[in-house]
Amino acid sequence: MTNITDWTLEPRMREFELGDYIGAAPRWCPSCGNHTVLKCLQKLCKDLNLPPEKTVVVSGIGCSSRLPHHMGTYGFHSLHGRALPVACGIRARRPDLSIFVVTGDGDCCAIGAGHWLHALRYNMKMTVLLLDNNIYGLTKKQTSPTTPAHTRTNTHPNGAPLDPVNPIATAISMTNASFVAQCVDWLPEHLYNTLLRAQSHPGLSFIRIRQRCPHFMKGHLDAFINDTDKLQLLTDPNGVATGSLTQTYKTVSHDPTDIALATKISRQTDPIPLGLIYLNESAVRYDEFTQKGIITSEEEKLSAIEAELDKFAIT
Amino acid sequence: MPVSLCDGLQTNCRRKTVSQHIIEFVSDAGEGAQTAGQCLGTISAKMGNGIWTVEIIPAEVEPPRRSRAGASGNRVRIGSGRITNAGDQADLVIAFNEQVLYSRFDVGAIREGTLILLDDKWAESDDEHIRNEFHDAVEDFKSRKADLRFIPIEAETKKIIRDPRHGKNIWALGLVCALYDRDLSLAEIEIAKKFAKKSQEIVDTNLRLLHAGYDWALANTDIRFSIPAEPSDVPKIVVNGNIALALGIMSAGIEVCSMYPITPATSISHYLAEAFPKMGCIVHQSEDEISAIGFAIGASFAGKTPVTITSGPGLALKNEFLALAVMAELPIVVIVVQRGGPSTGLPTRVEQGDLLSALYAQPGDAPKIVLAPSTHEECFHFVITARKLAETFRTPVILLSDANLATGQQPIPRPTPRASWFEPPIDLSDWDETVPPFAWDPETGLSQRPIPGQKNGHYVVTGLAHDTYGHVAYESSINENAMRARSRKLATLQHALKPPVVHGDPNGGDLLVVGWGSPRGAIEEAVDTLRAQNINVSSVTLKFLSPFEPGLKELFAKYKRVLCIEINYSDPPSFGDARRYSQLCTILRAHTLCDIDCWSHVPGIPLTPNDIEQAILDHLAHA
């Protein structure tokens, strides 16, 4: 399990404070789950002493995707559904950066679904946070891919006709996915521990966060909030630290490296399984491919080009 | 029908000297006529001849045999001096069957008197339908007054190899080498290179085929040409436009090529995928066109100016990201190898139909730099220019090539790459925190960008309207100021450009032809021919399409008439007010307020010098 206590006796050259990671003040609705995620991320950066200039938060479009503006780091607020291609491109030649991706249920599971699955397969080192509030918020209450069936929305006034996408089950089923975890916005300690656990993962960690939307989905997760039996903490030496939460919530021992077990748990929606559901630390990392040859001298490059030109030379 | 073209040994035939000839190989797909043509091109270039090759490509990988649509092959124009285009009709066509030969008649590639060497094995086919088809076709060809002769391509090939489909091409190459006095040792080198990845046995078999075709031709034909070469004093390479672009990408020091397969751009990445890793660089094949540019934009944000390559349909998918790159001021190079459109259109054929979409198809006003190479040399050098422009002006740069440049081979002076062409290493020194990330210079619109890793430089890239700090801003004045800054960059670049160079008489005349991209060679050849007949016509090729090179209005004013010639659709003048002009013509009219006319077509094949001459003469006649 990850332990953040720094036992090295070297003094840190630079010590950061929470304020170093704080950007523009958020303008999300009061009690929106996004606030929790932002705070956890800022605390994580501070606890890990990540240099702000070496940290990049990438997002798509949507309420949650405003998050980079509220960080004191580099940020990339990109296009709807397209955070992951941008993040993969940033990672391609920059092993030195810490990369976080913030996306929403519409951003990730609808317009960006293709990129989502392929980013899971690329498995480049980054932490992907799916802020899943089961609704389109910014555009005002349209059905999202994870909106429960029969929910009345502005695009389905008589109730959403289809069962929702299960992002956890979908992610696990993608070839070469390597880290799939689930959190809820009302347990910040667990969310923080999950983010922390993700930092020691070599590839792409995908964390789905079940979130409230007090404005458009009022009370839709109340049943899970009010009944502690409706959450289930997954425990494992390889998993997410559960801390004091075990006093309140039921725990289930779960080996995340067992794909069959993980697949079974991924299908479980009530109670909500929380923690690391699937882990494959030996999954191939595409960044190992893209970062080959980063340090190549100008002389080596010039001689490689000359050798190529020779192939086409006629005189 | 006689097999031999004349009786007895023909070693004493006299060679007829020609200044240039157009030779075509045409076969079913998979029979290797393209390889034969490419080899002939390279051999001739090595002998010091000017060449231009055009691939004849079917749309399918394995189309039905003996079908017009399945014709595959290569046109090779060989000349004593420099050859700048595919030329007019063919002088000699070698066809493996009569149906693929039909495809060349269909596109007007054959004139009266074109020498046609056709395999006559089909006359003896077991299949009555094939015999009849062949017989009917031969009668038809004769009525069209082609100089039709029969040769036993398959029968002779079978003496050496069991499956003639894998040997006819090199036998035919040997034959053409004899007819045109090509250096056989050079042909041997090409064959060894072509089949190097296969076995020595295959190399040896093909060498035997080459010699067999050569010997057969000397013994059985009386056709002898020579195309003397003018020696060159500069070292040269032979490349097609896509290889030139790829070598340009490498020489520009670009480290990331992000792409999704699309014809006819993909071969850039095929070559790069082999060569690029030797320089420590990567080709990223993404899951779709959108992701390909998204990945590139990410790499750019992180400090590496990348390239993404595509064609028209892919460009359409990339437009939203392209606008983000404009808005976020992230340098990227976008290479668009145009093909026929709209929609899926003509995937393997040439068209210049993406000019307006490159300029205007993005959401909102997205000013960017657009360049169009018109030669293979420019394909190489424009990538290097594009990378530097992208960084200096902090903007995407689109390079519009086309299928004609992409697949045509040409000798060009060998470039001498130097480190100064490379992208400088990422500067991760501390950022001056008093400088905002979009510190637009009020005069030039230019600003410097911080790179992740630069202390005190952190900012958030956004596609939303933003102020100089990159902060989202909806105020009118901020939006106006930002739009002005992005637009001002193009004006700044234009001030640094020179007026375009006129081919012909720069002081004026009866007509100025304006073109861009690959038709340049054919246009200039037509202009030269007409000027030799004392017709007062000149031409100019625009390299910059956004911003335009300066002085166009003044230049156009020197000529009585101005005519755009390009490969995209336009209505004839008879349409009056409803007339739609060709693409460059449309924007030049708006830009200069000159009454510019256009002559444009979408034949799916390069415009020929003859057609252009005729168009110019017609235009002058109606003046």
C-alpha cells in the first residue's frame, strides 16, 4: 500500500502549500460534487509536493471540465469529449509531468467514448477522473449515457428509454485496461486514498466518482448516502486504503488482480462497490513506445537523415 | 496475328532520338505494373533524365481481373531536360490485357498513333467470352487508329516463372529498357533493391525476367528510341511528393507524427514509421482523425511541434480541434494530401477541392497559415518552413498537397539538412511571471508561450474566449482584442513575404494564369509553348494561400485578363449570376476586387498541358 510518509532525510528544495495549487475560484453550484474532487486533488498535489509547473490537469467540456481553471497548475480545458487524446499527446514525449484528466459522464461515455476506450488500451501514465453525476449539467438536464432509465430529462420528458452505461464494467472489459476504481463524492477520505493509490500505478488509472448533482438530479443518490449498507468497501493489500471508514461501512475482501472477480463486481450497482476493482500492473504501456529516443543528439539525427537521403540518391 | 513485330534479329535497328516520351504500364491490380513503372522512372532519373511518374491506382485492393476499373499501373514521362508534369497523351503503352487498356482510352491517355504493345494471349483463351471480348476490343482499338502491336508477355514470362502474374511486370520492364536504351546494370540494382526483403531466389528470378524481356525485345522488335540525358552537376534524389514531405518532416526536427490512415496521405506515415525511429521520433497511429490531431495538440502544448497528416475527409473531422489550436495558439503542422471530393469522393485521384475548407470550415473565425507546395522540392522545404512559421506565429499551419504530387516521382536536388532546421530543444527555464501567457503585441499579435515545466508559467489553455492571462472572459472588449491579435498575425506574416514570381513576362501582357499546387508544371509548360508562338501569356503560382503573398492586386492590374486554373469544380461563364467560381478564384476575387475568371475541372487526373493551352486560347479568343 502506498505510504506518503517521506523517510528520506534530505530537506526538500521546495515545499509547496495548498495555496500553490489553487487557481480561480470555482463557480459550481453549492454542494456540487465537483468541489470535493477539486479539494482532494489539491490536497493530493500538496501532500505529494508535486511542483505546480510539472503538473497538468486536462479536461474536456462540461461542468466538471472547468476544474483545470481552479487549479494553480498548468491546465488544458480542451474540447467536448477530447481530453484523453490531448492528455496522451502531452504524455507522449514528457515522462516528467504529472497528468490528471477530468471528464464527465457525457464527455467520457458519450461524445468521447471512442477515445476513452482507446486511452484505456494505450495505458499511458495518467490519472483519469470520471466525475459521473448521471446528467448533463452545463447544457441543463439532458439525458447522459449514465442517466438511470425512466429519469425525466429535457430530452426525454417521459423518462429516459435506455438502461445506463456501466462505466466500470465497460472500462474493465477494454483490452489492456490496468487500473479501474470507484469512489463516491461524499466520502472524500476514500476518494483521496484512491487518488493516492493511483499515483503509484505505472499506467493509466481510471477512477469513476459517483456524484450528486443538487441542481438537476436532486436526491438521486440519497438512498446510497443515507443507508450505509448500500456502500461496500473493497479491501486488499494492493487496493485503496480504507482508514477509519471501516467503522461505518461494510468491507469485502477483493483481489483486484482477479479479472473474473473484478468483472463480477463491476456489474454490481447496489450496493456500490468502492475501491480498486481491477488492477493489472503488468499491462503494456504505450508511453514506453512513444518515449523511445527522446534523447537523440542533433548529430545522430542529421546522420540518420543523410542515411535516408542516400536511399533515394541517384548521383 | 503475328507475335513478333518484325522478322528476324533486329539488333541493327536505328534508334530514333526523342526529347521526351510518355510510357505507360497497365495491368490488373497485383500484376506489378506499378513496380515496373517506378523502376523505369528511377533508372531513367539515375541516367540523368528528367522524369515525372503518375500512379494508375484502382480504388480496391483486389478488384476483379480484366476490368477497366481494376486497371493498375504507372505513367512515366521521361525527358532530356527537367520534366514538371505528367504531360499529355502517351507515346507507348504496354498492356497486359485489353480491358485495362480500355481504361487508358477512357481517360483520353491514348492518341492516334500511340504505340500499344498488348499481350495477345487472350486471343487463344479457352474461354469463348474472353476471346470475343479481346477480338471486339482489338477491332475497336484499330478503328481508333492506335498503332497496335501484339507481344507474348505471358507466354515468354512463363518460360521462366510458373505464375506469370508475378513476373510479367519485370519482363515488360526489360522490354522497355531495350526499346529505350536504358542502362541494364541500373535496372539490376533497382530489382535487387525492390526484392531485397524477399529471398535471393526471387531476386535472381526477376533478374532473369529482366534480361529475357530485354533480349526478346532486341530480337523481335524494331522499336528503338533514345532519350539523351543532360548531365546534372548537382547530386539528386528521386522521390515522390509524399516521401519528400516525410523527409521534410524529419529535416524539420519534428518528433511526433500523429495520424489515422487515409488515402492518399498514408504513405507518408508508412515511410516515416520505418525511418523516424532511427531519429528517436515516433509515428502515432491514433484511433481516429479527431484523436490524431488531439494527440498532436497535446504534444504541442507540452513543447513539441508535431505534424498530423490527412486528406479532405480527415480534415473535416479535425476542424473543431484545428479551431482550438488557433484559439489556444498552439503550433502544429497539418499536412493535407487532397483527393477527389466531396465526401469519400475519389480517394486515389487528384483534386484541389479542400482550399476553402482549409481556410473556412472551422467554427467561427479561425485565421491560420495555409501553404501549398507546387513541386517535390517544395514538399520537402515547406514542411521546414511550416514548422518554423507555426512556432513563430504560434498557430496551426496547413500544408495543402495533392494526390498528383503525392504519388508522382521526380528527381530533385539533394537537400543538405542542417541542425538549424531542427526544432530547438524545449526551454524549461523559469518563466518571467510578469509576462502573461497571451501577451499579444498590439502591432503584430505575436506572443510567447510558456511550456509545462516552466516555473511561474502555469496557465490554462482554453477554447473559450480568454484574456491575456488565459482566463475565461466574456467581455466585449477582451473578445475584440483577442480576435484582432489572432488575425493580426497573418498581416504580420504578409508584411514579411515577397510578391510571387511571374513565369513569363512580369511586366504585363494579354493574360496572367494564376494557379496553386501541383498544376504548376503543366501550366508553365503550356505557357512556354504558347509564348513560343508569340502569345502574350504568363503565369504565377501562389505558395501562400493564407495570408496571400503581397502585391497581387498590383500584379493582376498589369495584365488585360487574369485566369485561375485549378483542379476543382466551377460553373462555366454561361451561368451568369448563378455562376460558382473555382476555389482560389473565389477568394482572389474577394481579396483583390479584380474580375478574375476561372477554368477548372475535376477529371480525377492531372490537368494536361494541351488542355491548358486550349483553355488559354479559348479564353483569349473570347476576350
